[in-house]
Amino acid sequence: MTTAATGEEQAGPAASQAPAGIVQRAADMGADAATSVANSGFAQSASNAVSSAGDSVANATARALGDSATTAHESGDHHEKDHGEIPKAHPNDVPDRMKDHPHLDHPPAVASGDEVRPAEPEIQDLGWSEDPKVPQPVIFGATNENVWVLVRRFNKQVYHVKALPHPPPGELDCNIADKDEFFPDKLRSTLERCYTTVGIGMISLFTHIARVRSWKETRRTALFAGIYFIAFIFGYLVTTFSAFLLLLFVSPRARTILFPPAPLAAISSKGTAQVPKSGHLGSTDSATGAAESYKGEAVEQEASNLVSSISSVAVSTAVGKGAPSVDDAHPDDIDEEDSEKGRATEEALPDPTQVAKKGAEAKSKAAGDPKLEKGDHTAGAVDHSVWTQLQPILHALEDVADTWERFGNALSPTPPFHQYRNRVFIAAALVLPIFLLSLFVTPWMVYHGTAFGIGFGFFGQPAFDAVKLSDARKWLDKNFPKWKEALQLRNSLLKGVPTNAQLTITLLRIAEAAKSPLPPPPPPIAAPKPEASQGNEMAGDVPPEYQQEMKEAVHEGRGDAAPKPDGSTTSAPDAATTKKKSGSKRSLLMGFFKGTVAGGTQGVLTANSAKAVVGSNVSKNRLGVVKKNLQQEARGDGPSSFKGRHKGKRGYVDVITTAATPCVVFEPEWGAHARAAQAAVDAVPTKGDEEGGTEADSAATKQTRSALQAALDVARPKAHFSVQIDEIVELRKIGGLGWKGKIIVGWALSSEIADGLEITTVTGERIRLTAMPRRDEVFNRLVSLGKQQWEMW
């Protein structure tokens, strides 16, 4: 079995946090290798000892609490294993280009796959086929669903990367650039990312607090209350709280026991059992409990719907929608036919970014605002100011999400990152000092010190002027030009701890080094049907203390029309009524406008094809981007060859890694002459078929084969380009059409858009690949194959 390589286990205390996947700088190892290994062994032994002590406390707590704590203790999370329990790669199986990694020790193994299907003989197929047979697990130490969650969110987060000329300060690449690009799609994906990380994390925190306060889990709440009041009586609240945090940091088992898991949607804000908002229980980590085929899909859909709802409210607020007028009827009295006549004008699809502004101007005109007669001189300035400030806001949101993910990955690491060292280091650097100080610092000292600090800060301006902090800053800038970078959390406290994007690219690099590219998440056509618990079945999914209460909650809400896993919420009479209304003039009117727009769109696409024939490069890049079903188009793609276009020509994007120098090549689709020539070559008898023939026959056959092979070489189309992977300095995802075109095509033609990829080489050449059904998969392979270190823009 071919296996992969990255790991950070055998580095020194400071450098030991370097991640897997940075495949270069082997020459830097030198004489420091032995020292790094020795220091690493000491750090690992200390980390293991601290974690074992935490686990001992957790075991005692589990015996004291019982019930849900014991269940959580027995179930345990399999991903919390130490590296000693993870299958290792044999040194002979590690490719040479991964041996350059300075911190390589024993990388986690990659599953073996199907070696028949891939075009490259050494590449293994782990599930790229039309009917994927994905091994379990793909990478030992991480479940497939967790890997797919990471890959799906990586695809939405990473649009544009540039190669770094020098190694990053914290050894981890794929950090977000300080002045990264801003565009609305990126803001949307960042907001969704904040919800799936920070938002769900805060909901989980408040749910646990509510559970403890409700006294439903009596023994657990009594334990917390007893410890709290004992610490209060003896004056050791801060000491006890810091010791509690230390325990949670160093022992994952203690976290599970002290805070046993429960479905978020099944617990109310008061700590009582409730029927989830979706009406069923199909996911444990989502706020609605909606059904999902694979882990994380419900949360991602919630995030998308949340951002859409916020956008809708923002546009409605800017336009002023919602203020009732004398002609507005009550919602229950609105006639379906009359209301749709007014909506018909909305189907002209104006620029959505201008809807709010133009709507506000129209409302002001209707109200007779006299200021509009003189012109609005503030509009341009305010609009420019708002869009300028959105980039820092976007960057701040990205930093918040990055920091949250780093803390999460430090507390619950995924191989090949070390299982203990990061969280023990953070606990020792962050919580341990507070614990030690609390043993000696009294409340009187804290009170008087705080009072003195406030007074000195208010009245000490002359002292601040005398210190001249600006001079100190200049001195630091001169002598330590990177001191600001060193103070960043990612380069200090969280050094070597990955974000989810950095973890994903590490796993992608592991698989690439093993010649077993990570398969994409299964498409909907291959995914199992979402399943969810209904009615009293939901009681079995909550902790024992809440099961009876859940049954009562289900019984009380039995008369309601509960939503189904497919999202339908209407009862049978309602569905019949809806179907009856859909046959009214509303559907005819909508169909008329849709047909009109569809006809116009088809005309534009036809004209685009004609312009491409004439030679328009812009039109060539739009050829073939409209697909009826991307999943069907993607069948047969990967892991080495992918459908796509270059300058409008159909062909295949081949990612070749078994050659002496890995490269990406575009091979045009064979024409009729080339296919006929190939068939003629195949029809000529081979050497085995020639046995029994005369020597003259053999010579004639060879001559015929040579002639046909020469004809094939002439007829076979030549590759448009061939770029070495290591010569790529920039990769950017590009849309197949503009966002307005996407809206029109998605609505009028009910079709999908195949997006593209732009590759920039060291010579400055820009290569555009378009109409790629598996654009994200090609991007992921290219970004994880070479020795480059990337920065996200």
C-alpha cells in the first residue's frame, strides 16, 4: 500500500508545531535533527503524562456522575487516539518528494484504492468513479465524513491563492493575506463560515449552560454547585475556575464527561427537552435538527439560509418595504391573481446590487422629497466609503473564524497534528499562570491594583509623553522588523495550530504524496437518503434525563403538521389547495415571463457561439459553460483527467504526477480523423498475432504499422500547453458567467454553470480553463501537489 507523509511529531518545542504538508527545505535540517528529535521526545512524554493525569480525574468524575456521563465516557471519540494507535507508513512507501519535509517521522497511512480505473498507472482511485466505492476510512485517524466536511468548506472558502516567496513566520501556509480581495460572494461565504464555527459553538455553549441551570441532570448540576460554593466559602473561586479550565484543556475525556453531548435542536434555551424546529431529529450539531445525508450538511444549509434571510431583510429595510398603506389588504384577504400582476414587473431581473438604492430613491420621489431636485451629492461619497470599509470588516470576520478554528483544532486535533502537545502548551501558557497567581494574589490586591491603574491611566498623561512610545516603536521596527507578526496569535500562542483550511490542505497533501488523491464528497445522486427520528423515536437520541420530557413534548405537539425530512410542512388538504392555486393565472403569467427570458437567453448564447467562431476570446471562454446537470457532466472525471475547455476547445485537463516533473496538460478532444487513425493502428496485428506468418508478411506488417502510426501522429491534436506544477505561482477560481448571467440562467433555463480556473506561471503567462464540471477538484489537486507555500487572497 502506498502511503503518505506529513507530520510534526519530531520537532523541537518551538518548531514542533510546524504542520504537515510543507514539502521543502530539507537542507535546513542539518545538525539540528537529532536535537529536535530529543526535545520532541521529552515534550511528548510530558504531554502524555499531563493528559493521563487529566484522564484519571475524568474517570473518577464519570463514576461519581453516572447516567449520561458514564455513557459519554464509554462511547468516547475515536479521533482522540494518540499517534501510537494510528497505522504508520513504511519508510520505503514514502515518496522522495515528501522525504524533503524537515519534520517527517511516521505519517498516518492512506487507504488503498482501485488501481484499475485511473489513467496514470501509479495513481489509486479512492472513490472518483461514477459509483464511488470509498474505503473506510480514506485516511486513518479521521472519519470520512469529517474529511468531507473539511473539503466542502475548503471549496467555499478558498478562491484565490498566490505562492509565497519566503516561508511564512509560523511555518503554516494558507494564511489569509492582510489585504485580501473583497467581493460579495466571499463576504457571504465568510458569514456562513462564522455561523458554522463561532455561531454553532456559541449555541452549544449556551445549551450546556441551560442544561446545568435547569437541574434536569441533578447529579451533574449538584457537583458543579457544590464545588462552586465550597470555593466561594474558602475564597478560591479563581483558583478553582482556572483548575477547571486546565482539566478541560488537557483531557478531551473530561470534556465529554462533564459536558455530555446532546442534540442542540432538542434542548430549549431553558434547558428542557423540545421538539426540534424542523419537526424531526436528523442531525445533532445543527440548530434546527434537520435531516442530512452526511455530517455537517444541515449546519451548512442553515448558514446559507441565515445569510439569505439577513440579505432579504437588509434589502427590504433599505427600500422601505413593510410600512402598510391604506390600500394594503390584510395578508389573509389578498387575492392570488391580483397580487401576481404586481409581481410580474419584478421578473425583469434588474441589477440586484442597485435594487435597494433605486428603490429608496423611488420612494423619496414618490414622497415629494425636495432635496432630489437639487441632486444628491452625498450618494457617491457614501457608497464609496461603505464599500471601502467592507474589506477590513471582512478581514476581521476571517480572523475571528480563523482563531476559533485554531482553538478548536488545538483542543481536538486531527492527525497528523500531535494529539496532546498543542493543547498542553496553550493551557500552560494561558491558564496555568492565572492558576498560580490566584494562589498568592488576594482580592484586596486586585481591587486596589485596578483602582490605581484606572487613576494612573486618567491622570498620567505627562508620564506617557515622557516615555515616548513612538520612539520605542521605531526602535522595534528597526531592530526587529517582524515584531508585529510575532505578536499575532497564529505566530505565538497558536503557533503550528492549523485552521480548517490548513488542516484540509495538509490532508490533501498527504493523499497526493501517497499517489491516492482525496476523492470529492459524494454527489447527491450517490448520497444516501436523509434519515431522521420522528415522534417518540427522538427520545432515544437525547440523554436519559430528557427522554420522558421529550415524549411529553412530542405528545403535546402531535396535532401540528410536523415538517418532514424533505422539508415539506403542509398537510394533505393544504397540499391540494396549493396545487389548485398553482394552476391559476399566476403560473401562466410566470411561465410567460420565464419563457420570454429563456428565449432571450438562448438567443444570447447562440450569438455568443457565433462570435466565438469568428474569433472573440471573450465568447470562447463562455462556450459550454451552461450545463443541464453538472453531476452528470462530471461522471468519469478524475482523479487524473477532467473535462474542460481551453480557448473554447473541448478537451481534457490532465494532472500528471507520475512523470519526472509533475505537470498539468490540456489535451484537445480527438477529432474524427484522429479516432479513425487510432482505430486503424489498433487493427494492425501485433507481434503475437503475426506468429505463423512469413518473414515478408512480418516486414509488411511493421511497415504498415509505422505508416499508420505516422498518420496518427499527424492527425492527433497537439496539447495546447504543459505547465510544471512547481512553476505555478497563482491559482484563481473564475466564474463561467457573470453573477447576473448566473441568476438568469439558473432561473430561466433551470441550468447550472460550469466554472473555470486561471493559472499564472512564473513567466507571467495566464492560462484560463473554462467549463470544468469538477473545477474545485482540479484546484485542490494543483494547490496540494507542488512545493509552493500559498497565501489566500
